[in-house]
Amino acid sequence: MKKFLTVVFVMLLSGIVFCSRPVLAEMTPKEILEKSDEARGSVKGIEWEIKLESIENGRKQSRTLKIKARDFNSLAEFISPPKVKGRKLLMIDRNMWFIKPGLRKPVPISPRQKLMGSASNGDIASTNYAGDYDATLVSEDTVKGELCYLLDLTAINKKVTYDRIKYWVSKKRLVGVKAEFFTVSGKIFKSATFEYGNSIPIEEKPKPFVSKMIITDAVIKENVTTMTYSKIRLKKIPDSTFNLNLLVR
């Protein structure tokens, strides 16, 4: 009997010791955003092309841009159609300028301004949600059968593209799969879904990279803008790429 009680005591003691071990903490909302930002261009040096196709009130438009990004700065150059070829959008630390052949001075613009269809200027730039928004983990949710973190993002600066975002980030892949965008008054005005058919190496491991962003107007559902990403490659982007004075020569 004493031997039995001794064994039970040892087992209980072992259990107490085991349970007292620290449990690994979940990722913080900021860490989740930092990882998901990588899949949308927030890396040390990268370039890609975006084809924008929009349907707005029955009217179809198309644009192709080449993006060069480093950390949170980006330069977008219009490639086609011919009438817009050579135009550029430069974003540096939440400030954005429009540059057009023939213009003597760059024109300051807002990342919030409309680019084409439902896409804003800021949508084509590398994403810095981790730096631009305060994030709160609301709950977990499922999107198309995939378990996600549901984050509520509130802008920390009026210069950012959106005031508030509900953002679904895959727990397994750590990429944003769905977003809803809100006005200051709290009304949703558009939503987006994301696909990740591309890949880039991060710390010598393949990381999914966005291949498509589909933006839908919250009021007029037929108004849809599709952004298709291609020709992704990591590369060194020199400081001169983001030199405003050099771009207007």
C-alpha cells in the first residue's frame, strides 16, 4: 500500500512539475502583421509587375505597372497602355508623389486617392500594416475552410491608405487572405481577397507571395478590380531609386 501511495505521489509531483513549465506564447498581433507583410512586399529589396483590370459601372480599364520596393518605400512605373507609359508613383514613409514625363515638379498626392477602379494608390505599394496600424486580435475565424486570425486594424497616421481594416490572416501560412476596409464613420466601403500563387525565399525558406488581389465595392458589387502579380524577384534596390530629384530630370 505504501509503495502504491509513493508511486501515486511521484506521478502527481511529476504532473505538477510538467504543468508548471511555461507554455509558448501565441504570436502578438504585431508579429502576425510583420509576417503577413512579407508576403505583400515588405522585404529588403524586391520588384514585381502588377496588371490592374477594373470594371466600374460597366466600364473596363486596364493598366500594367512595374514596382520596385525596399522595406516600406516603393516606386511604381506605368508600363502600359501607351498613353500612361512612363508615369510614376513614388512612396516614401507614407508620403506619395506623382511624376509624369514633361512635368517639371512632382505632384504630392495621397495614398488614399483612387488609382483605378476600386484600387487606391496605396494598394500597389509594399504593405506595412505592422507599422501603419494598431492591431487587436479579435478572435479566430475560418475563411474558405482555412483557420485564420481575425485582426482589427486602426490607423495610427492620417496619411495611411485606410482608416480601419478587418484583416483575416491564415494561422498556418501567415498571409492575409481577406480584408474589409472601413471609413472613419465605420461604414465598410470595399473588401478584398488574396491569392498566393507566387513564392519568394525568406531566410532560405520559401515564403508565399501574393499573386492576386480582388477588390469588390461594398455597395455596387459589380464594380470589381483585379490586381495580378507576376515577375517577382528579390534584388538589391539602390537609394537612387527613391530619389525624388533624380526622378524628375
